[in-house]
Amino acid sequence: MRMRFGWVLAGLSFVGCGGAQDLEPPAAQEQQVQARACTPAMAATKVKDLVAPGDPLPSPFRPIPAELTNVQGTLYFTVDPYRSTGGLWRSDGTSVGTVPVREFPFVGLDYRNFASLTAVGSRVFFTMDDPAVGSEPWVSDGTAAGTRLVKDITPGASGSSLSDLTSLGGALTFFRNVGGAVELWRSDGTAAGTFRVMDFGSASTRAYPTLRTGGALLFFLQDATQGTRLWRTDGTVAGTQLVKRVDAGIPFVTATRVTASGTGLFTLEDSSGTEVWRTDGTAAGTVRLDTFGKQARLLGTLGSYVYLSTLTDDGERLKLNRLSLSGGGKATVTTLPNAFPGQPDNTPYVQTSAESGGKLYLSMAISSPGPAPRQVGLWVTDGTAGGTRQLSQRLTTADEYSSPLFDTGSGTLLFSSGDGDLGLMPQVTNGTPAGTGRVTTSSPGGERPEEFTRVGSKIYFRAYSGVWGNALWSVPANVTCTPLSASAE
């Protein structure tokens, strides 16, 4: 068979259904697979180069473009070069329509440190450093004149420590940490309309992360006296209330998720293991589903089940577990193979996971004696052993970067995976070997895609320009991969 691309993702089929099964090692499974060459129906295109040849290349920790955000159907992002002019940009998906909204000239700062772009209606809020006021909230209506400082909350150049900018009820809600105290704030985009909603004092610390459900933001406060409490807020004083104490101690809040129906999930972890909780934002609706006597990683939900990963007792293999959202029903779905059995420092772990098209995807890495994993593979499951398979073994093994997994909203998943001499390229899959392949590009570049962001019918991302540095790229949201005909192969 003649292959169209430098390499082809080989799907690993598994036989069986029903109860938990151990899956065969990838090497054994590959013998059962007929490799398929795929060609996506539509191609990714480069929207615009943003780093001019000869300009200093950005640090990988301060990429350009960054903070890709959908604001009522328009893409916004930031450009923040070292000791140079930075700015807030917008794009309509064309090169000529990708323009700066407002640029901020170099004024002695190494970086402007744009962060937390948050859409509130047709406006976008963000934080940014300024030599006169420090890091404070800004807002933009998409015009240069309408891009301005909201309020110097901490007067002077010291700036404010703000986090979790969230759109609630048509306004911005955020937290401020000042002198060890936790405060909740609200802003309508004006100085007068930016005020403190509640001061929780310095006795409690806030645990991360938060979650959105029922039109409210849920968050956690902890201290040695009162333990761990779940709170909710709609951005108002009356709507900011204690929901329930969920633990007498101060365990780690390790993960949060929201199901397709809007139910919130979170996990608590201490020395005794991981607890799995469900919440609808009320005391009665906040219940512990079950507990694991070991560490468990929250992966996502399919139907009426939540899925988690744990290690086998020998620490060499990863188990997929499911738990009923109504409580009980805990079971092992299957155990994933380790391609490096008996080798030192070969612990498997999940880097990231995503739900798409009624399937759950996860990137499983195998650790090594060094900082980088030995191997990272993309797995998919429909919640059964027979419906669990590996789609790629070539996700990045970099120690400072992981391959993104992104639900297109069209029943497919975008990710990045190695493609021969081309490096890490954008890939698309519907969860089957035949429906998995590289997203072709209409121009050189497109390597190492990051920050997939859907805006309308397009998905934007940052990737190598093919010229110098990174560029802004896009791909149709309904991109698919179809097998080549036998004659074309």
C-alpha cells in the first residue's frame, strides 16, 4: 500500500465487550491492524504571520499569539513580545481582518503580561501590566478608544493579584488576594461599577480549581478550624452563599468537571485516597459518590457514568474505572497495557483528557528516569473494554509541553501527533482508526499546534508559521478524515 503521508496512525482494535478486560500490549495489537491512509476533507490554512523575520523569537513560555478567546463570534488574542510593542488583537479569519485593537508601546517593562481574556457579552476583559498602575483589569469593546483600564484597584504601581475572571449575569466576577485575605469582586467595566462583593478574610485560603454550574460559580475555602467548604456566587452579595462543608480537613481539590447536563463534579484527595463528589450548587444536591483508597484521576463523563483512572497495585499499568453519577456502581472497565514492563520508572499517567462525540479521549504517558516521558499515546473509550483502543503512540514526549486534545463540537477531536519528518502536526479523529489522520495544510508550517479555540464555524490555533516563529491558523470545525479509496492507495 502506498502511503499518502510520512506516517499513518495505526488503530489498535480490541475484541470483546462487557466486563473489565486487560488489553493486549500495543505490539501484539499492531499485528491485527490494517493501516489506513487518511485524507481530511478540508485543510488548515494560515491566517496570518505575527512574528516578522529577524525579530527575536518569543520564549515558548510567552508564545505569540496567546490567550485565544471567542468573544461573540470574533476571535481575540494577545501579542506580547519581549521589550517591544504588545497589543490586543482581533481576527475575522482573514489576513487583512486580523488586526491590532490597541497596541501598547514599550515603556520599560520586559512584558505586558496579558492574561485572563474573558468574554462578557460583546466585550472582553483582561489583566495587563502597566508601569503606572501595575497589573489591573482592562476592558475592550473592540476599538482602540474603547480599550481602557477599568480601575486601579490597588492604587499605585504595585498592582493587584486577581484570579478566576468569570462572566456572571452580564458582568465580570473575579477574586482578589490582598495581604492574605480573599475577596470577591464584581465589575460592569466602569470604575464606579467595580466593587468588592465580599471579604472572606485571611483566616481561610481558597483552593483551586473552580467550576460553573446552575448559572453560578462554585469555589472552595479551607482552614484548619472549619475544614473545606463549597461556596457559590452569582456575582451579587445575596447570591454569594455557603453551600456545604465537604470535609473536616483540608484535602487537595484535585479536579473539577461539568457534565453535559450541567452537573458539577469534583475530587478531593488526601493521604487516604480520592473522593468523588457531585454537586448542583445546593446543599442537598452536593453528595459524595464514592471513594478510592488510592489516588484517582478524574477523566470525564459518558452518559450516566463518571470515569477515573487509577494505577494497578504494581504501579505499572493504568486502570480505567467508572462510577455511576447516581452513586454506587463502581467498576473497572479495563486495564491499559504498558509497553515498558519491568523497566525502571515506568509509571503510566494521564496528561489530559477530553470528551467528544460520545467518546472519552485521554493521552497516557509512560514516565522515565528523566523529566520527559518515554512515550505518550492517544486512547479512546466508549466506556467498554471492547470500545477502548489506542489511536496513536506519537504524541509529544517533551517535558515542557503536552499535545492538546480539543473537542471540535462536530463529533470529532483535534489533537497533535508526530507525522514523520513533519514533526507534531494537527490531527483529527472520530475515534476510529479509519477516521484518524493528519489535517493537511495549504502552506508550509502548521507544526506543533496549540490553543485550539472554536469561533463559529472555524477552529483557530497557534502553530509554526513556516517562515519565522508561530502564526495564527484555522481549520473548519467540521473537518473530518476519510479513508482513501483502494485505487488511490
